[in-house]
Amino acid sequence: MIILDTGAVKALATGHKALNLLAGNMATTPGDQLRIPALSLMQAEADEEHLPHRVLAFSSVVVDPLDTMAAATVGTMIRDGYGGPVNSARCSAQYRAWQVSGGASTPGHAGVWGRP
């Protein structure tokens, strides 16, 4: 599983060679997925009309919904200075990565997101 942020979603949609090869290879490997947080997909659409259509055409792409807990945590991360309304997609991707890692520490604790 690989989690794509907004920049990676845009690169995949515009034909980035390595990402397109990765998406194609993952489509043929059972269980491999490119995960996109819903806010990253939303930001990509806001930046370029119809961009998500090109990304969602890959069978290996799965969109992670923004559930209640994720929304509250991402909101806390933004409030605490880890991103602003413009960077909400980045916070969403970071939250998803934290979930996948097993939640070794609480999001927002010192050093978790590269902040002292």
C-alpha cells in the first residue's frame, strides 16, 4: 500500500512515468493499492477540473473516506499548525499514514509530523 498526497495525485494524472508504471504494476499484484485520502482527491479536483477521473481509471487506486475520527483529527492538526485550509489534504494524508503505521504515537505529538 502506498498513500498518495495531492502532489502525487497530480503527477499520476499528468502521466508521471514512474507513478504510472507503479500504478500499472500494482494493478496486477493482488492486495497492492494506491490509497488516496479523500481530501487529497478533493484538492486535486479544485486545482484542475476532471483530474481525478484520470487517476480513478487505475484499478489499483482506492480513495480513503474522511470518516468522523479522521475529520476531527485532521481538524486538530490544522488548528495546531500542521497545515491550513490549503494544506488540509496534506494533513489528511499524514493522518492516513499514521493510521497505517499502527498509530505508534498520537498525531500532533512532537516530532510525529516533522515538527519539534
